[in-house]
Amino acid sequence: MKAGCLILTGVILVAIMAVCVMVKFATEIQVEEKIREDFPGQGIFKFSKSMGVIALNENSSLVMSERFPYVAAITRNYSNTWTFACFASIILVKWVVTSAHCRKAGSSHRVLLYHDFVRNYTHTYPIMFWRIHEQFNSTEGTPKFDIAVAKLNMIEAHPVTMKSSIFDELPASDVEASVWKTVSTMDKRLFLTNDFDKFSVKIAHESRCYESYGVFLDDSMFCLDVSDYEDCFVHEFGPVYSGDKVLGIIALKPRECEMKLAIFTNVSYYTNWILKTTKTSLYG
């Protein structure tokens, strides 16, 4: 009788632990930004300045914003210092699509949208919550299912006026890369600049990325060849587009400047997942 009670108790404890693990996993999948900035008297303009974009040239920001209407940057808070984390693309209303690995548990994230850096007219928006793909597992070190969407908190002072990119399930052959250049400090923290570029790139055969990364690519990913880009793009590579359509977000970036291949998550493959996750019936 005692042995039976002990076994039953053990089974109950195991079940409770399993439920706790499932709850934790679910929380990580659909997580709200619970860490809120509490700095009295410091509004969104203060945050914009603290994440400041370093001016490297005198290009007209209006022209730049017209050439890069969808590109967003996600910044992350490390010990009250905001630095660049990854790039995203504006989709739908109040949403951005980015890589799942961009989110770091325990940190606050904000989205910086390109307005007018020459006039110091930049705005950042807190992320209300993330929706990370249910099958993404950061501990496996694989780029598969490396996609997430994040909803912006638009209650603050400035509404989003940026144009949204479109997405659909149709394949595309013409690919254009967006490059929002960054600079690195001595302690390897990254900051954005006001220097943009974009150029045509080619989708390479998946075997080439397998040779470089040892990753088998399926339809949810594609291999991008950027051999024509002379500069180093270890940190600065943004989403890739075909006209107004966002095609991919970076999943595995080069570890060194000489490597000219990168693995991108195929946004078109996840069209239905995005619409379902954002509870949106239409896109564009």
C-alpha cells in the first residue's frame, strides 16, 4: 500500500513538472515585453536619442526613406544601453517580421523606424508582444523556423507613417538586398548609421550554403549569394525584397567578411503562419 502511494506521488510530481515546462515553453513562444522602462520624464524622444544613429554622410534622409520604406531596426537594452540587435520589415498594421533569434529573453526591445535622421526626427516604439514560431528552438542552433512577428505599441506619441511591405506565397526571382550599415565599438557593441545601400543579389543553389554552413535547406529557407557586395556585411545585412514584397530575413549570417553566402528565412513560405498568428485575413 505504501509503495503504491509512493509511486502515485511520484507520478503526480512528474506530471506537475511537465505542466510547468509546457507553461514556460508556451510563455517563451508568445511572450509579452514584461520589462517596461521606468524613467520618469523621459519620453520617446529621449529613447530615440539614446539609440542615436551615427551620421556618416550627408545624404538626404528623405530620399533614403523613399528608397527604404519598409526597413526597421530592432534595438535591445543592455544595462541601460541601447544597441542594435537585428533588422526587420514592416508588414500589415503595427507589425514587423524578423528572425526569432533576434529576441533575447530578459531584455527590452524597441523598433526604430527610419524617418528623418538629418533633422534628428527618429522614433522608436516599444514592442507590445512577440509571436515566435512554435517550432523554433534556439538551443538546437538551426536556422529552421527562425521567424517571428512583433506588434508595436502605438499608444505613445507618434503614429507609424511608414509604408508596409507586402508578402505572399508566390516565388520571386528578382531579389534586392537592403543594407543599413552599422559601426562597432571597441566593446563590440553595434550602432546604426545613416548610411544605406541596396543592390541586386542572386539566390544560389542550396548546396553552396550546405558547403559553407553544413545546413540542409528546404523550402522554408534559401541561400543568398552576395559576392558582388564588396564591403563586409557580417552585421549590416537587412531583409531582402522583390519590389514591394519582402522575401526573406536573415537566419544565418557570415562569421567573417570573406564569406559571401548567407541563409535567409523564406517569408513567403510562412505567409499563412503570419496571417494566422497576427489574426489578419488580408495582407498588403
